[in-house]
Amino acid sequence: MLTDTSVQMRIILLFIVIISSATEEVKKNLTGTEGGSITLPDPVVEFGFLSFRVKTVAMVNERKVQILEEIYKDKVLWDSNTGLFTITGLQRNDSGIYNIDSKKGIVLFSSYKLTVYESVSTLAVTKVSVSVTESCTLLCSVEKGEETTLSWYKDEELVNQSSSALSLPLTVHQQEFNSSYRCVAANPAENKTLLVNVSTSCSRHDNTDTDTDTDPERNRTTAIVVSIVLAVVIILVTLTIKWKYYDKKKRTTRHTQDSVNRDSDVPYTDIQILEGSHSQGGHPPDSSGPVDRSNLTTVYDKLEVHRMHIDTAVVYN
């Protein structure tokens, strides 16, 4: 437990830190990336303080460190061998002025301005087009680029650069395909580099997109394929129409034949009309004896169920 004297001494030292922070100029600008870490260059070996803005973050006394702010307990590390402070898990709100105030051993006071940036996103290079003059256009791009600069290098020569766009094109002529190319994305805290094999990237047989207006071979192939597909469609439509026509004609012929067959199956018989026997109540003569058939007339008729009224007749089998 701290004594009254220790508390008073600590308060005095805090005032010293605050006053020093207000009067000391920044010694060095530091940069870091989100999720990364930064080590402050000057040490506190025996007794001293680390402060952020006007807040004391940590105190070193008798080669032991005490983290005074709860939010920094797992964030600020101190190396007892070197006396250096390291800030881990950097976030954007960690940007600001940090002060190292060593009161014993190595006596010094240093201020650092830390700026935390977004990490540079992954680089990608795609083929945009291959022209008839055998030049190739490549596009280097990043997903996001706060304060990010894109650069194209041929061997060690800077050939194109932009600090305000998320993509940067490069046109390479065939005679330069064997040169070494790389795309670099950088912000003040870090950079990323992607080596590019132009011969492979600009191949006509890869799967990247090309400008069809500048690729006559591909245009010819597309035209041939479209013509073949169109011809096949026309043939299929023609065959379908013919099949439907012949199928309809076949069904009509079969229907006509069936009608004829049904007519040929009608039974016929001979009937005798007797004179003087037209009344409904008449009876045919007795046919047990010989009958004179010289006056008989043969009549053919189709038997139908709905015809209920029949003239008096004699049916001979």
C-alpha cells in the first residue's frame, strides 16, 4: 500500500509528465497498422512513466512495471531487459502522442506521434485485353485503399503510379514480356508486393477476361459456333413441322379406312312387300305351303335400332 509520501510524490511526477508533454516537441513520427504492434524506441529502465496524451498509462519502479489504466493491462508490454514499451493490438483510436519519461538511470524525455492505418488489402492482377499488335494491358487493384499508393515496376524502374485510385493499369508490349514486373501497394505503415509473370498473365489461353473487340480469332470462333447452333435449331424445327404434318395425314387416312370397314360389315336381307297388307294390324300369309315368288322385289336397307316402325314384310333367311 502506498504511503502518503509516495502518493504525493506520484502526484508531483504526474504533473511533471503533463507539463513536459505540453512543452516537449515530438521527437519522431511512428506508424502502425490495425491489429499490429509498435515498440517505442526509448527505454525506461529503473524509474519512469509512459503516458498517452495527458494520461499516465504505466509506471516503472525498481525494474517492475505497473499498468495504471485497466484498458491497457493486456495491451501495453514492458521488457525488463531493454526497458522498452510495446503497444499491441493497435486500433485507429490508438493514434496520438506518446511520452517516455525516464527519471533514473537513463534520464530522458521523448515524445512520439503514432498514426495507425488500415492494413493494405490483398493485391490482385488481371488481364484487361490483348490487342492485335500483341500488346497486353494488365490491371493491378486492391479492395480498399485509404492513403494507399499503387505502383508498377519494370525491373527496378517505376513505370506507373497512382495515389488516388483502387486500380492501376499497365500496357506491356510483346518485346517486353520477358522483363520482370511487380505491382506494389503501400501506405505510410506498410507495403505489399505482387510479382507478375507477364508471359503467363497475357496468354490467350488463360481464363481471364479479354477485350473481344481486339481479338479477331476469338470473334471468328464465336461466329462459327453461333452459325452451327442456328443451323441445328432450323433443322430441328423443320423436322418437327414435317413430323406433325405426316402424323396428321396418317391419322386422317386411318380414320377413312375405319369408316369404310364399318360400312362393309352391314348385313343385308330380302324382304317381301304384300299388296293389300299395309295396315299395322295385318298378318303375313301362311308360308307353310308353296309360295309364288315371281313378283318379289329385293330391297337392301341398313338395319338401325331407332327405326321402330316396319312395314308388314316377310323375311326370308
